[in-house]
Amino acid sequence: MRVIFILFLFSFFSCIAQSEIFFCDDWQQQSDTITDINTGIRLDFSYLSRVSEKCKIRIYVDLGSIYFNKLQLDSSFYYLDKAIALGNKIGAEEELAHAYAEKVPMLVSQNRFAEVPIVLEKSRKLLAKHPKSKGWVSYYDKMGYVSFLKADYYQALSYMDSTVIAYTNIGQTSNLHEIYEHRGVLYQKLSNYKKAAQNFILSLEAKEENGTMRDISSTYQYIASCYINLKQNKTAKRYLDKALEAAKKNKNDFALLKSYYRLAVFYRKSKNNKKSEKTINKAIVLALKMNDKNHLATFYKEKGKLYHHNYKNCDEAESFFIKAYEIATIVHKKSLTGETLKSLIAVYLDKKNWNKAQVYLDALEALIQKKPTLEDQAYLEKAWSTYYEIKNQPKTALFHLKKYYKIQDSIINKDTYAKMVSLEKEYDTKKKELTISNLHREKEAQALMVSKAKIKQTIFLITAIVLLILLVIGLWVFKRLQRQQKELTEVNQVKNRLFSIIAHDLRGMIIPFQRSGKILKHHIDNGNHERTLALSKALEKNSQGLSTMLDNLLNWSLEQMNGYKMNPEQFLVRTQLKEIADSFEQQAHFKNTTIEVSCPENIFIHFDKGAFHVIFRNLIGNALKYTENGIIQIVFKKDSDRCCFLVSDTGLGMSRDQLQRVFSLENTMITVGTHGEKGTGLGLNLVYRFVKIHNGHIKVSSENGIGTRFDLDFPAKGFHTHKQIENKESLPI
């Protein structure tokens, strides 16, 4: 039996572990296919209580990413920190490394750049122990992101290649769409729009194949921007419309405002000014609603460009550029601040406002002096040249123009070098892709072998569990049959004894009825009315006893055969107790015994009335049988969760041996009342059974010569006051 129990526990915990794995896989599958952000949040919360602790870390990280996309940074940090805390608590190194890496974009969004290398180093140290961990994917991806922020795009591409290899090492390609997308952004930055478009389309195909549609709108936008730069406007417009439609369908406000912005830029470049202004206004309204200052500055800048370049309205353009500049300085975005400064300089040069043009040229020069790029330096020299030319200072204008051309030569040389590096990079990438392809084939072969081994293991486990279940069921059936056989033997013994007693008592009660007719006729004929009256009282007493015994026998038989039908109904407790007590009035008067009922007037009970009468008729009748010249009390009281009945008498009482077997039919002793009434024990056995049927409890206490007390209690939910009934409160059935 011990071995069987151990096997059962092993199977039980194996099933629990398998169910946790199933729920985690099911969550991941649904999470990838859900497009609506709010639905994704509800899905994450619905699975938190059903998955393992390790899977909870993944869900917390996913919640952090979702709230980041919703621009709710406080919630984003809360769930990322919760994932990290849980990872540290249970020592889940791989999941913890993933959580550290995923925190990088959140830190960047709050300009907490000093913390970025710290969390990435923590991630790398944890992953060093797990060379084939999925966490390397997040690590390389975020290292590429950091290189991207530093404008080291070739280094970022190298990290993207490492990410692809990491995906292949773990035999997973379902999330490669992210890498394709990141590579597309990098190629955009390198102005290789054709290569960028190819990677974005690969990302789109991978998303559609895997059903990963949550951020599909962003991919459409990226593809559109590439086609705009490639001067393929019809294709670009088609993808912009798709991006807008997907953002609305997915209820993704973040993607929606970016879709409005890109569409507005497209309309501006296409000289469709009305549509451009209408669309950028929608983007501004949405950014204000979301309190997204970063994008709001970009949108004001775009509206300023529309008025400056298309409407030729420098005053309106100036007002929007100033708004954009003020917001950009608040959010401390250097690149955005630089772009708005350039826009303001262009406006003031057109307006020939030398003073303001000089102010903003100085501001731009101060902004870029820490880390000046060749492009920024070239712009400044060209702007100063234009400034001095308009001010009619040709020598100074020429000085700056020469510096401009010198920097341009450097940029051309840099571009030539970049193209050479790009060609080398493309060659290296092809070599890596070939290596990745070979690794992927090896992984597929290994996965097939592992899959076959898992199938065999699963079949063995299922067979073992089925055999174990059959064994447990067999043991349970055997034990049940043994118990039923024992119970059947006991019941037969009790039944034989019971019917022997009942036959004896019925015969004893029926004999007086057989003789009573002749005796009554004799006394009536002789006019002996006193004897006639006494004899009729004796017959009445005997008939009541016979009636009670027959009622008990009928109810016991029905209950034994599971034929007693419960029929709960609502009635007043006091009314029914008084009715039962009054039925014993003549017998109580004969024994000079008082029956007292103490119960509030307005207590209703939802109870089977027949069972209620069986219980209290037997308890009161039993008390009256053994009490003479005494008192029988029936008391009811109710507290918060239980309702209690007390039935006590001042009769003969019971011995300790009788108390132990008072509710059992196995009692071989036949008790005799104060007037020779015989007790079989059937009535109290019925009381016990009906109390249990109504989820109640009953206990008895007694002393010889002092009396007996029965205490009953039932759940309070079946009892209600008259006030509750008037308020139409529902009663339990």
C-alpha cells in the first residue's frame, strides 16, 4: 500500500507540473495572437494564478512591456521590478536575466542612461552559466538597442546577427520578426531603404505566419516610410492605410498617433495640405489626451513645416516651432531639440529676423558642441553662410561656405567608407546566415529525436497512470464491497431483532383490542359506567401508543429504503411546537405532568414538516413516557450562526450504559415507562437520522432519578424572522 501511495503522489504532482507547463504554453500562444492591448492585459492576469513561478516572471515582463507601449511608465516599472524580485526570490536565473534586459527601454525612456550598462551586465553574468538560454536573445537585442542610441549602427547590426544565432541555438524562430524589424530600422538609419524595406517585409511575413499581430501597425508604418524615401508613393499610401486600420482595430492609441503622424507627413510631401493638416491635428489631440510630450513636440514641428514649406506662412510656422522647441527642452530630447532649432533658424532666415536667427544659431551650436556630428557641423556652417550672406557680409559668408564644403568632402569620404563597410557587412551576414541555416538543420534533427523520446516517455507515463488509477479503483471497490457486506450483516441482525420486538409489542397491544369489545358490552349492559370510562381511557392510551409505533415503523422503513422524500417548506417554529405539545395534553394530564414551550413568536423555519414532527413527537413522547408529576420543557434560541432546541424532563433518567447506546438499534434492553409503557429505541434512532439529514447535531445528558436532556442545533441559514419574510428576502431551499 505504501508503494501504491508513493506512486499515486508521484503521478499527482507530475500532473500538476504538466498542467502548469500546459497553461504557460497556452498563455504564450494566446499572447502572441492577441492584438488588442487591453485584452492582452486581461489575458496576463487570468493566467497568473494557474502557471508556475517561473512563468509568472515571464507574464510580469510581458505586462511591463504592454504598459510601456501604453506609455504608463509607472505600471511598466512596477511589473518589471516585480518580475526581478520574484526571479531573485526563486533563483530563476534565465528568467531574471530576461527581465533585466527588458528593463533597458524603460530606463532609456526616463533618461536613466547610467543604469543601462548596470542591468545589462547583471543579465550577462546570469546568462554566462546558461550558454543556450533564451535570455541571450533579449541581451543581444538590447545591446543592439544601446548601440543604436549611440548611432553605432554597424555595431547594432552585428548584435542583431548574434540575436539570430541565439534564436537558432535554442531552436526557436517564432520571434525572429523582432530582429528583422530592428535590422530594418538600422538600415533606414544608414539610408539603405531598399534593404530596410526587405527586412520589414520579412518581419511582416513572420508576424502573419505566427499570428503575432499585437504591434502589426508599426511594421506597416516602417514599410511605408521606406517606400516614401524610395519615391513609391502609391505603395507607401497603401501601407499607411493598413497601419491606421490595424491601430484602430487593435485599440492601440500609441500606434494610432504614430500612424496619424506618418500619414500627415505623406500628405505634406504630396502637397495635399488640407488632409495633412486634418491628420496632424488628430495626432495632436491624441497626444494631448495621452499626455505624450515627446510625440507632441514632433507633431507641432510637423505642423510648423506644413505652414512654412507648403502654406508659406512663416508667422504660423514660427508659433508651432516655438511650441515644439519649448516641449523638447522640457523632455530633454537632444535630437528633437536640434531639429526644432533648425526649423526655427530656417523661419527666421526667411523672415530676415537677424537677431532671432543668431540667437537660435548660437543655441544650436551650444547644443551640438559636446558630441558634434559631421552632418550637424555642415548644417551650422551652411546656415551661418546664409546668415552672413543675407546680412551682406560676403567675406564672412564665404569663410563659412568653404568650411561647409570641406566638411561635405569628409561626409562623402565617410559615406564611401560606410558603403565599403556595408558591403563587407553584407558578405559577413551571408556567411553567418549560412552558418545559421546549418545550425537550424542540426537543431531540427535534434528536435525530432527529442520529440520522439518525449512521445515514448509520455506514452509510458500515461500507461503507468492508467494502471495506477485502475489499481486504486480496484482497491476502492474491494474495500467498499467489504464495508457493504459488513453493514448488510449488521442491518440484517438489527432488522431481525427489531421486527421480533415490534411483533411482540404489536401482539401485546392488539390483544386488549380483541377482548375490549366483550368487556365493554358486559359493563354497558350492567350499567357500570365508571368501569366503562376507565376501560375506554385505557384503550385510548393503547391506541395512541400503537399509532406512534406504526408511524415510527413506517418512517424508519422509508428511510432505510432511501424512500423518504424531503419536502422543505416554510412554517412558524412556535406554532408547530405548540401543536405537537397539545397532542400530548391528555396523556400529560393523566400523568400530572406539565409541558412548557418557550419560543419567540416570529421565527420561521425552512424545514421538512414531517421530519420536524417525527423529531419532536418522539422526543416529547419519550420524555412523557418516563416522567410523572414533573415538567417537560421545550426551549428554542437562536444565535448568529446556529439555532438550538432543548427538550428536557424531570423523569426517571438513564444509566451511563443506556446513554452510550441511546440512538442505536443494537440496544438489547427494553425500557419500561412509569405506567408500564415499553420502549424499543426505534423512535430515538429515527430522531438521530432526521437530525443528521438536516445537517444538525444532537446530544443527550441524563442522570438516574433527576431527568434527561436532549440538545439539538441546526444551521441558522434555514431560520428567518417575520420581518425578513415581509422584506421578501429569499429563503434557501
